Amino acid sequence: MKITSTANARVKEIVRMRDRRARIQTGLFLVEGFREIGRAIDHGIDIEELWVCPSMFLGSNETTLIERANATVLEATEPVFKKMAYRDRPEGLLAVCRQFDTSLDHLHVGAQRLVLVVESIEKPGNLGTMIRTATAASADAVIVADQTTDVFNPNVVRSSIGTLFTTPIAVASSDEAIAWLRVNGIAMAAATPEGDTDLWDAKLEAIVVGSEQYGLSERMLEAAEVKVRIPMPGSEEIDSLNAAQSASILLFEAVRQRMR
């Protein structure tokens, strides 16, 4: 059966899932695109529905992906699919997925002993980029503290290019995150322009990055074993970096430290 009307009730429900309240009410979220859905399948994300529009497929492997999804498949016309899609250039694949466990209980620290903690990040693109970078750095986990942006926001999924499914993610309050780090013996390095230690002089285990507008809370700063700064020779022109940029620099300094 092909859905041909943008007024279809199920289509309207999909569109509403862009809103956080609808995602909370349903326990579902959207994943769009071949690469992102492939990563969701690879990592055991529960796909309830897979919407397809074959005329919009970009390659020849979509049929295999659809079979691997093991989900109810619904076909839509291009106008209907474009109404549901949230990407500028839809690829004809949109999955409705069940939200997964984001509790601290499912996190485990491996040999890397590297965790990224992000507090009150406001922009979905930044949060997704941080998760993507943490994956590239082989971090053990990402903890989203005092969540402002929902980790299941479609733009977090998109900007993470599906690495939201590959690196363990937890959502917690700042106090819960601090307690978890202490129980696991992981030292906190808080990133702040007022830090008294250059990033390469600190042992980086839990890298803590704050919001784009306000930086880290006093609670996080007080709990940190060390406050690190990224030296900026051009600081007369700019006093801080984008939160995602800062996280990237710190994560790859941590990678460098582990390669010595």
C-alpha cells in the first residue's frame, strides 16, 4: 500500500515527532538517511516502521537495508515523504525507532578511560557533532548533563551521522554525572577560558564542556579536579571557541596523550 495523501493521520503523527513533547509521549524518534539507518540497524536499535520512497533512492543497496531493518515497511509518494522528512535532500528512507536506554547504569569504562561530559548544550547540531567527535576519538561514553537539547532530536541524529547509536550515551543531572564519575574514579577536567592549566598539561579522562552561552555551571567547575584552557593567541579578537570545537580539540589532545 502506498500513502498518497499528506493529510494521512499517520503522516501527521510522524511530522509531530519533530517536537520533543511528541517524542516523550510516544517513546519514539526519527532516523533519516541510508547511513544513519544502517548504523541504527548495526547497533540493535528497535525500528518499528520504515518509510520508503523508491523514486528518491540514491543508490542500489536500499533493498538490502530495508530487508535488514526487519520492520513494517510503508511506501509514500514524493510529496508525502518530503512532508515527513527533516533533511534538505531526502534519500527516501525514514525510520521510526524506539528510544533506547540513556541511563548511567548502562555505561562501562573501558581501557581508554575517556568520557565526554557536555552540560546544558543548547544547539542540536553542536550536540550531534560532539557525539560524532567522541566516537572518532574512541571515547568510552558521552554523558549529557542537565539536558537542554533532547538527544533524540532529529538534528542531533543527523549531525551525529548516526554515531548516536555507536557510542554509549547517558542523560543525567549534573550532580548525577559528577557522582558517577567519582564512583568510577574518573578525574574531571573542566574546560573554561579562565582555566589555570593548559590542556596538554592535564591528564584528560572526563572532559567537561559547558553550554554555548554560559559555559559550565559553578557546580561542575567546583567538582573538577583541574580547570583547563585552550591557549588562544588571538584572544584579543575572540574570548572563546564554539562548544563543539572546544570538545574536539580536547578529545584529540586526549587521543594524543594515549598514543605516547
